[in-house]
Amino acid sequence: MNIECPHCNTGNTIEFAENISCHKCQKSFAGFSFKKITGSILSTGLLLVGTAFIGEKIDREFFEAKRYPSAAIYEIISYCSSPRDSILHRGTQKELIIKCSCALDKTMPDVSHKDLKRRSIEFQTIFARNLNSCI
């Protein structure tokens, strides 16, 4: 039986391994090598946690759909679907909400929520263009 010294990592051979056996099953330890597991479990755990954290960040930044906050979406759709100078029939307003939602979905990839205030004129231009393209 080979046993690695936990202090100096030197392999040691025990000649009487046939006489050493498990207390429960009584099977011999002959022919097996034993060494102490050091920090590998801790380092593997930290690596897994770190990888999961970084993966979640990458997923959130690059793969998740870029959406505006609910309040911003509500305000944009409400403003778009309720012209101030006329009273609309409920069916007409429903059609406008669908058309405005379509335009907003097409505009969001071009102007992120972070840039919405800074690029408001560009947002309005792109939104109007997309509004005309939606049915």
C-alpha cells in the first residue's frame, strides 16, 4: 500500500498492507494508493461559484433582451395610443396600442434604456419610422 506523507508529499510504501483492513467490511487495503486531499475541493468550489457569477453577468448583459422599465413602457404606449385632440373608439385605441407596442419593440434594440434621455430626439425619429412600418 502506498501512502503520501501529508507533511512532505513523499510516497511511502507499507509492506504489511495485507494486514491492514477496513473496520466495517474487513477488506484489505493492499494494492491501493492513498493521499490527502488538500485545497482542491475548496478551490474547485470557488471556481464553480466564480464561473456561475460571471456567467450570470454575461447572460444579463449580452443575451437577455434589453427591456425598458414597465413605467417607461406604459408612458410611451399611453402617449402614443391616446392622441390629445380626439376621443377614440375603444377598438381604434386597441389597434393603436398594438401598433405602438410593435414600434416600441422595434425601437428598443436601437436605443437602450440607458441612452433614452440622452438620445430622445433619435428615439422619437426611430420610433416614428417604426410606427409607420407596423400594421
